[in-house]
Amino acid sequence: MGRGATPRADRTFIQDRLPGRGFPPLPFVLPPIRASRLTGRAGLRKGKPVTPTNPVRDRRIVRTRPLMSPAHLRGDAPLTTPGQDAVVAGRGALARILDAEDDRLLIVVGPCSVHDPVAAMEYACRLAEVAATLADELLVVMRVYFEKPRTTFGWKGLINDPDLDGGFHVDQGLHTARALLLNVVGIGLPVGCEFLDPIIPQYLSDAVTWGAIGARTAESQIHRQLASGLSMPVGIKNSTAGDVQVAVDAISAASGGQVFIGITDDGQPAILTTAGNPDCHVVLRGSASGPNYDVASVAGTLDRLSAAGLPRRLVVDASHGNSTKDHVRQLGVVADLAHRIGGGEPGIVGVMLESFLVAGRQELNLGRSSELTYGQSVTDACIGWEDTVAALRLLASAVAARRP
């Protein structure tokens, strides 16, 4: 397997390969997947074909596969007591930033999506070092996204297809995702995840400091209900069409209690009742029509929040529509925001960046992951490592400049 290869996502992929790249052994080693009560390992992979015999149901389902419960996965890969303490501390610090009790800036930075956990962990090790040096000005959260919403078709993310070959070994993907989260948390770096499938948080969310509801799902009642019950602060993006009111309405809905159908830790269907999430906030990400991080757009969004009786705070995504999908332009967005933040502009509590080890992006051909360039995105284009460090230092300087 060449340097560019993405390893198969088995239980030893991170701990076997990352130390060989000059990094120390990692804190968590995932044991082999245990057979569930329902099926053996082969059954989890293959499942059973469905032959429609009923005239009114399962007419278009061709195969079913049992999936382990959230409790089963957490039993295989438990979050340690120090890990729990780190997650709780990170969530608390983030909430204080949102409530203007901490004048640091939230930074959510990392690859558009994780496709190679080894490269993602190398990125995390580098990021943790930089974050520690800037901790007086920035709360750095690593973007660790495992689910990718698609406009039509395409690779749906590491959980859905961990081997990047169309095999859809979701059980393996969940183990791989959780192992990566535990290792990132284990080196002292908080993580942020977008939640797309409403069942996935039961498997992973205990290790997550910051959650996101994306532009394609911000208007979804299912995801607003989900946000109301998540245990961490949640950023909700404006719609892909640029509608900021969609995000404001979503925050209003998520801040109140909701009742909806979900699953328990044991994987059983249940009626869930939430208390509401007071730590939701708008993320301005621009749109196909152009950016919305300018002074007028920020002020207008803050006024919409006030009119809805919500706190005047927001995060700006320097990528997507705000960079007109040109990763290099993220640096210009950061420079503009740093100037404004340093000058005392209120309301901007955080910045998001898409960043990886190697700048740009590459095409993913399923089943040919050995051809991929190590450390480069297979989804949205990202800025490279050196530009990432420069951007973080510039934002830290802006925070220092606005202090009395």
C-alpha cells in the first residue's frame, strides 16, 4: 500500500500507522468488534436479502442488516473518566463564550470530512499543539465530520462507507468514527461534528463538544427536534439559498422542549422528551448568491435574533458561500473578520474554517483509495496546514487587540 493509500478502517488502523509517522502512541486502542446478540460478524456485513411477499410493505427494500445498539458500541469503546471531564469542560467553556462570559473566540477548524482517519489524527496532533499556544485567545475545536449530505449522489462519509469502496459497512464505520473521536479527545482537543442521521448521535455524541445542523437540514423539523435534545452547544446554518430566518426559526424551535420518536441506548424505539437547548446559535455560511459575513449581514442577523427574543451572537463560516467555494478566499474572509473583531465589532463569537494537511481537493473513485494524496480532502477544498496556522494566529491577535 503506497503513501497515498487510505487504509481499511479496521480496529488497529490508527494506532498501527500514526506512531510510524513520528507521533506517540495514542491513548485509545479499539478492541475487535464483538458479535452482537442478534448476529455474528459476517451477518453484520452481509445481512439477508429481502424477497417482497407482502403486497403493501418492503416493496423496494432489497436487504436488511442488524446494527449494534449504541450501548454495544460504547461498551466496546468507552469514553474514559478523564475524557468525560474534558468534554464537559469544553462544552462549559464554549457556553461561556456564547454567553459573553469568556471573551475568547470559538474556532471550529478541520477537514471538510474525514476520509482517512490516520491523516485526520495527524492533523489533530498538529492542531492540539497550536491550540495550546493560542488558548488564551481561542477555544479551538477540531471539525471531525463523518456524515456528508449530498445534493444528489456521492460518497456519504466515513460512517456510511468507511472503506471508500461502496461496501457500506456501517457497523465498521461507527467503530472507526468512535475510535477517532476518543483519540482526538484523548490528546486534549475538543471535537465538533455535524449530525445528519438523527440516530447517529446516540452512538457518538458523548465525545462531542460542539454540534452542527447543516444548511440542507436547518429547516427540517427532525433536526430541530434533535438539536433541542443534544447535550452540547449546536450551530445551525442559514439555508443553501441564503435564508437566515430559517436558522433563526430553527434556534427558536430547538431552544424549547420537544417530543419526538427516537431510540434508546439499547436501540429500542422510544418517545423522547427534551428540555430544550439554550446554547444554539446561527452560523452564517453564505449561499450561491454570495457571502453574508459583511458588516450589514451580521448586524441584520443579530437584529433578527433580537426580534425573536434570542441572544445576539453568531459564528461565521469562512468557507462555502462566504468564500464562493474557493478555499483560498477563506484567508481573505479571515483577514476581514480579524480586522473587525480587533476593532470591537460585537456579536461574532466564532469562526469556522475548512482546513487539512494539504491544500485543495481531489476526486474520490470508489474502490481506488490507494491513489489518493495523503492529507488532502475528497469533498470540499481546504486550505493547507501552513495557511491554517497563519489564520489562527491572526484571529488570536484580533482577540488580543480588542481587549482593554
